[in-house]
Amino acid sequence: STRRHRGVASRRAVAPTAAASDERVTVIGEALWDSLPQGLFLGGAPANVACHLNELGRSPTVVSRVGDDELGREVIRRLTGRGLDVSNVQVDDTGIPTGFVVVTMEGAMPSYDIVQPSAWDAMAVTDDLIEAATGAVVVYGSLAQRDERSASAIDAASKVASKRVFDINLRKPFIDKEHCVRHARECWLLKLNDDELPEMYKWCGLEGIDASDVVAMACATRDALECDNLCVTRGGDGAALVSSSGAVAQHPGFEVTAVDTVGAGDSFLATLLDSLLAGATPSAALERACRVGAFVATQQGATPAHDAEAIDELQSK
């Protein structure tokens, strides 16, 4: 069973930039703790995306589930402190603990040990969840679908969305080809990285294009899935965005010294989504997303506050 947490979003000390479009955004999936060598950081790709959308001036609703424990209460406190709507963060009362991930760093690159069970595996389909998703831009990933309970919640939310934004995060052993292809098909924005693109290309039954030709592979995959926009990220080497018109925007990335890449991809997605919803051209949206993602890679933790001056000073490759 589920207890709904009723939180009140606190006013931010510094008001975020007003969002340029008023489309509601609901982010659904894992909210958890990343245990890094430097300490515990709030994490989970959907929670990270929500925090970055908030920095960009949007007011997303977070749908997740935490344990009835101190770590769960701290998730709610932290999200509330960031000004987020946490009224749809469910509190589990069956003893499942709040999500926890042990992150091991090799240089600036992370590897993940994702603890099971976690409360975000047990998201329930509730009237509140459906209300939060109905008519909204719904953002979700593949990891939170590793358990049928949360997979059902995400299915329910995706079916009532005005637009679906699907962020593939292939984390072994939690990879479900059928879920990934089904949610990628006909979504409004699909994001994957250059390791995940060849997998999706194969899952679509495609062959003949070498993985080194990222743009050709991205175009073929977008055509097969019939999604409106497909974005493939290349780590520090920028990204490419393929639109339904067939137009391709590319950006080489920015010159930065990465400190901690956890959350960089999530900030990239949040910025890309924010820019596209605001009517930016694909090339302008991609440039801004790469810029913010590069900035986040220079900071500790997945959800640093956006320093507008530092972001604008970054130099393209």
C-alpha cells in the first residue's frame, strides 16, 4: 500500500529563469542516494532531470517512491528544498528501503552497483499519479522498469502523456529489450548514448551500418522507431540530434576538465527538453544542452546549482 507524501515546495533563494513555455512536465522513476567516495548525493536519473529542469525555470512534478526511513525522508527534504513538487513521491509502508547506489569512480567515470530491493521498484498506479501525468510531458527512463510494479506505473503514466520523453540507461543486468523498444517507438524525444545506440539499432532489426557512423545509425534508428526526435550523446565529444524532418544537428562538445560526470547526461536531457519545448531550433537546443552538461561534469554530485556565468564562459571544441 502507499502513503502519499504531501509536501510544500519551498521558495528558492534565487528565482529560476521563467520557463518559455507553460507545458507541464512530470518526471517519473527512481529517486535514490548515490554513495560516492565524497559522501552521499541525491541521485537517480529522473530526480536529477527534475532538479535540472527546476534550475532552468520549469516546475516539474516528481513521481517516485521512497522507504519509510530516514534516507527517504531526506530525499523528500532535499527535493522540497530544491523547490520541487513532491506530493507524488510515494512512501512505502511495506518495509522496502529507499534506493541506494554504490558508485565507484575510475577517474571521472562512474560504475554503479544498484541495490535491490529499492522502494522505487514498487511505485503504485494511483489516481494522483494518473492526474500528474495526464496531458503532461512525461519523462522517464528504462532502469525504473526493472520491476513489474514500477513498470506498470510508468506504462500508465506514459499512456496519458501529451508527449513522451524516454531516456535509455542500460545498466547491466537490468536490460529489457522489449520494454526499451516499446517505449522508444513513437516517443517525442528519445535520448541514448553512443554505446546504447548500436543496441537499439540491432533491437529494431536493422543491420548494415557500422557503429562508427553514428549519424547514419541514428537516422536509421529514428526512422524505424518513428520517434519525433532522437538524440545520441557522445560523452565529452558532444551529441547529435535527428529530427522527424530528417534534419541533423551536431555539436562537438566543450573543453572542460571533468571532475564527476554523474548527472551530466541528466542535465543535458533537462536542458535539451527545456529548449525544444521553448521553441529553440535543434542546433541551438543541442548547443545549450551540451554547454550545461559540460558544466555539470566540472562539479561534484549530479545536481549542482547552475552557475550562469560559468556556463556561458565555456568554450566549444
